[in-house]
Amino acid sequence: MSPSSNKSAGSKGLSSLATREDRPLRGVFVHRMGENADDERRVAEFWREHGLRVDAIENPRERFSKLPDLRLSYDGAPWAYCEVKTIVRHSWKVRILHDDQTIEERVEESKKSVIERMTGDLVTAARQLKAGNPDHALLNFVVLVNRDAEASPTLLAQLFSASSASPGRSLKARREARLAEEMQGFRRSVDLCLWVKPTAEEKLHVESCLLLNPALLSFAEEVTGLRGDKLISLHPAA
């Protein structure tokens, strides 16, 4: 099948009021999770190169929407939604204002594991697509732009091959069961997931593809050029 033949949400600005025993401190930091305007632009160009019309769902200055990033049309008709996530180890700047001292600034980096970072972006992408396309009337695509040296298509495939967690009484067990259900939600709502890597020319090279809608096999092969184990077919969750 091909067109020729047929923002978490992104994280909100986070504010923090820090205190010390000697005096209160006032600090603000902003953490942008999985949102990269340049990567969204590159993904939009990728789809245009394959004959689709691309429209942004929101004003690009409104960065933390709960809606997906792009709407794709073929032959003048809306055809699919696309959410773009940049896989990266998140960092943020902390700026603390002291009452009688020099402003303190530092960069902090997320301590989350690569699996936590990837699953967080997948879950958020599925939620945004559900918000923009609640009845799944159009197709749902996710494009993961990898800028994380620890992340890989192999880890992505492992996330979907892991057995479902059994609910238990402990906090950890409940968290794992909830995450497993969120991943099943991704499989129910997403039709196609591309894993891409920026090239030296800042183009996008497709390294892997998760196909969750068998009807899109021809389209996936056409736009990615992938075959065999690089194009992984998964059955949608029940």
C-alpha cells in the first residue's frame, strides 16, 4: 500500500523553588523532552520528498502541545498524523537567584536509563496521536530521530519483544505493569514507526522500521528502502 496506490506530551516548562537551610533560593529551569523543531522540519521534508503534503498541527512557536506535530495528506485528502520525537539524553540549565550572591548556573543531565528515555518518548508519542486522532480515522506514524549514542534500533525492537509484566502489589510491579499496558497502547494506536539517524548533511537516514499495520507493507518498503530484518513487522495489540 502506498499513496500512489491508495507535545510526553512534550514536557511543559518546569519550575522549581529550591530552599536551603540558610536562605530560600529561587530557581527556574525548562526541560524540553523529545521536542526539536529542526528535526520536525527534517521529517516534514522527508515526507514531502515521498509525495505527501505536510501541514503542521500547531504554530511552531507553541512547543508543548498535546497534539501530534504533523498531518500528512495525499491527493488533497488528509491521510495520516505524524509525531516526531528526538531520542536524546535530556539536559537542562538550572539558574538559581541568591539574595546577596552571584547568580548560580549549572547544566544538569537526566539520570534515566536509555530504556527509560526511549519508552518515555514512545508513550508520549502514542498519547499525542490519540489526542489528535482519537477514533484512529487516519493513520498514525511515529518518527524517532536518534541523537543518543546509547540508543539503537535493536533496543527499540527489544522493547516490543519483552513479555508483559504481571501486576503485583509492590510499587515497582505496578509501575512495570502500567508501562507494559502503555506499550500495548502504542501497538494499538500506531501504524508505522521509523527509526532515523541524521547524516552529516543533516538529512535523515532510515535505519529501521516497525510496521504495525500489514496493509502498509508496500508503502513502508517504498519510503524506507528497507527489507528483511530492517523492516520489522509486528502484530497490533488486541
